[in-house]
Amino acid sequence: MIAETGLVLLWLAASLALLQLAMAIIGLRFDRADIISAVRPVAIVQGLLTALAMGALILLFARTDLSVLLVAENSNVAKPMLYKIAGAWGNHEGSMLLWVTILGLSGAGIALFERRLAERTLIATLGAQALISIGFFAFLLLSSNPFARIWPPPADGRGLNPLLQDPGLAFHPPTLYFGYVGLSVAFSFAVGALVMRDVTPAFARAMRPWALGAWLFLTLGITAGSYWAYYELGWGGWWFWDPVENASLMPWLAATALLHSVTVLATRDGLRAWTVMLAVVAFSMSMIGTFLVRSGVLTSVHAFAVDPERGSFLLALLALYIGGALALFALRIGSVRQGALFDPVSREAGLVLNNLLLSVILGVVLIGTLYPLVAQGMGVQLSVGKPFFDKTIGPVALILMVALAFGPLLRWRSDDPRALLRRMRAPVAAALFALGMLVPFARGISVLPLIGLILAAALAVASILPLWGRNLRRTPLFTWGMVIAHLGVAVAVAGMASESAFTRERLVALHIGQGVQVGPYRVGFAGVRPEVGDNWSGIGGVLTVSRGGETVTLIPQQRYFSDPVTTTNESAILTVADGQLYTVLGERNPDGRWQLRLWWKPLVTLIWLGGGMMALGGLLALIGRVGREWRTKRRRRRIEMGYLP
């Protein structure tokens, strides 16, 4: 009965989404206050019902109810409980239900807590949110039912893809979905503001926490996903420009631009058209990513669906939402009044440059991702891979770093170029110092990593300059967030450039007792031994790793899963202060030697440390902004009640 209950809850939630949309349209069209007042409760109940449906699916996976087709295809009795639960969203239908659940809960959150917007604009926003939900409810109920039964039930299930049986699976997809859906909320705010001709700083202040939260979760999700692919797939790289990787990167780029733009509108009443357009673009990138991963046009460990019918359904939703939003933007952009003006040398102008550069990178990634798919549809096979993206995006990203360095040092509205140059002396000095330190190694470094390391030093110094001369105890939390996030960019770029410039790789075949030098480490091959896990067996290569008189043991593994039948390589990684030694055990040669892949990656951990710092900065900024608004409301309420003068 759990599956049937979950399906009923899903149908009820879909019905309430239809009702929510209809009530929003009728209430606004005919100015019916009684209907308008009922939209909030409907949105709250809809979100609750969707969450209960997702809870029912998780319970089915936890109990391994093999009479449910989705459970039988993606779980089995022997699987550890963590992966049973995570398996609820580690597949096509479950991931889409999780998407709809977060969408419903977000709408409920807007209905419960949003009090800054005019009531009619808020109702238009909830109507737009309901319209998005209806499309995904239809997709689930008509073509991707997660509660479908199978009879007779199999004796055991097929199990989750072994590559996804990792703790990262319990974290990576939900964080990305929170990010995607946060962008859908920003999109709904933009649609509501356009419909009601209410693109104002109040609208931006209402949107900003959602845009910031979406950016925060996307940053966490991409960082975690990068590290998962790095250690789980055994290929030794942290980013491959895989189309599905790009599907998560494109919304992040748009969300980064949106976050800066909405801040200008909320605090300085500028960039009104930019903010609305970026909200539409950011959600469009989320929809394109959803289509790529779940339509069947891509085959990847990240991708789920391979059914063309589902792809057609998603393509129709993509055309409806993006096309409708762009049409609304074209019709109503003339009603968006010009915001406050600013000089060419100002922080607003710096943020516009930042947005333009992010848009260029986004456009290159979008074209590089979609062009091979379009060409394939025309019968032409081609590949757009890492060399293309590195050569096209690398130079633009370096220019973006320069803009990121001087942007926070600019004054709002207008600034003196000579004063800006004086403020930039410390970052320039840091860049020159970094160049001097790198001169002894410059012969073996390509141009882009070298410039990246130099600019990372400049950006690191520029990032902390906004704190110079301040009372640090009284510095707003969102200022700390900006500083830490920008410093995180510098740290991540330093890690990327160091990994590219200084990595040493050895691909060898060794007999037992032989050794090889890789970077500063001497790696000896001591043999192999059997390994057994909860639902797998395998062999592990015993490696003795020595450096400076200290010796440790690493055991990279080959794991064999029987259900589904799969072989995976599990890397063994030694992490130290100045980098990582990355080891992978390969196959045994006919002559008895074992293949080993070994990498020494100096400072590679800075990539994920920087990503974590960016996310921390976003969290501090979110807490700071929400906290300031809460304190302002509380003070206003106390003044109204006569407690304060």
C-alpha cells in the first residue's frame, strides 16, 4: 500500500498545483481578494503532499520492496542501507520526484515566509511556480511513474550502478537539485514581477536569498561532484568537460552573474533588465541540463534516461518554459523602468563587465556542449573536448579574474581611476612577487597555468583588501562572505594551475618487488591481496610509498560486483600538505607484471578547498542578508508597538 499511497499523494499534489495556478490567474484577473488569499495555503499543502510522496519512495527503497519496478531495477537486498536510501534518487524517476519535491517545498516556503513583495506580485510568483510544477508532475505521472508495480516480484533486484555506490551519491545530487530549483524560484519571481510590472528593488530583495541559496548549493554540488569523479572513476582528473559536467556548470555560471546583478538592483536600484534576463537564462540552463541528463541524448555515468519518448516530453517542457519566458520578457521589458545610472568607472560597471565575461564563458560552454549533438543529429560525428574548452575559455577566465580583483575595490556610482590604481598597488605587488617565485620553474610551465598562478596571488590579496581599515568585529557578515568567496576563487584557481603545471604521471608495469619514482615519492609494488566488501569482492595492490624516510601503505583496488555485473577501479590516494599521490591498479600482463597508474599532483587539493571556501562565503552572505532583514523587521515592529522611539 505504500506505493499506491505515494502515487495518490503525487496525483493530489499535481491537482493542487493546477488549482494553485487557476486561483492565481482568476484572483489576479478579476481582482478577487478571497481567491488570492487562498493561494498561499494551497501552495503549502501542495509542497507537503509532494514531500510525503518522496518520503514514501524512500521508505520503499529502505525496505527493498521488490514489487515496485523502480526498486527492483535500482536496488537489492545486499546493498548497504545508505545506498538503499540514496538509490531513491540515484535513477531517472526518483531524481525527477526529488526535483518536484524540492520545487513544491520551495513554493511552500515562499507562501509561508515571503512578506516583502506586494501581494499581487507574490501571487503571480506562486502562479508561475505552480506552472513549472505542473509540467514536471505531468512528466512523472504520464511517462516516469516512480511507483509502478511489477508482478511477479523478482527474487532480488538488479542493484544500483556500482560507480554510484559511494557516499558522495547521498550528497551530490540533492545539492545540485536544490540549486536548480532555487533558480526556478528566481525565475518565478522574475515572471511574477514582469506580469505585474513590478521590477523594483523590493522584488530583487525577495529574489536575492533564493539566488544566493541556489548558487551556494550549485557550488557545493559541483565541488562534491568533481571530487567524486576524481577519486571514484580512477582517471586522475578533476574536470573532463563532459557534457553532463557542463550541464551543471552552465546554471552555476548564470547563477553567479544573476547573484551579482540582483545585489546591484536590491541595494542600488540598477541593472533591472539584466536581473530579469539573467533569472530567465539561469533557469533555462537548468532546464537544458535536465534535458541533457534525462532525455537519452547522452550516454554517461551521470545520465539516467535512454527513452526517446521521455526526451520528447522534456524537450516540449523546455520549449514551453523558455520560449514562454522569453516571449514575456520581450513583451514586458519596455515597461521596466531604467534604474539608477552609474559612471563607467564604478562598482556597477565592474559588475556589468563581470556579467559580460561570465556570459561569454556560458555561451562557449553551451555551444561546445550542444554543437556535437546537433551535428550528430545531422549524421556528422565530431567531438568537442578538453583542448577546445581550455583554449577558448582559459583566456576569458583569466580576464575575469582581473575583473574580480579590482571590482570589489571600486566605489559605487562613481570612482576616480587614479584612486583605483592606488588601491591596486598591493595586488600588483603580489602578482610581481608570484612571478619572481615562479621564474625558476617557468621553463616547464605553459602560459595559461603560469598566468593563472600569478593572477591567483593578485586576486588573493585583492580579495582581503575590502577588510582593510575596517573594524572587523562590526564588519557585516555578508561582507565577510564576499571576501571569503572571492578568496576561494583565488585558492581554487591556484590549485587548478598548479595541477596543470606541475603534475607528474607514470604509467608502468611492475613485477612484485619492483619500484618506481613519481614526483618526490618512491612507490614499491609489494604484491596483491584479496578484498571483500558488503556486496563486492576484489583484489588490492599493496603499494609501499616512501618520502623523506617515512613509509606508508596504499591499497588501490579492483572491485567485482555480481549484480549488476561490473568491474570498477578504486583509487588509493595519499593526501599531504603539498599535494596528493594518486594510485590506480590496472590489469595483470601475461608476463606476470601488474599495470599501475601513478600521479603526483602538487596542491591539487586547493581546487576543492577553494570550492568549499566559495560555498562558505555564500553561506555567510546568506545568513548576513537574512539576519539583517530580520533585525530590520523586528526593529520596525517594535517601533510600531511603541517599545522603541
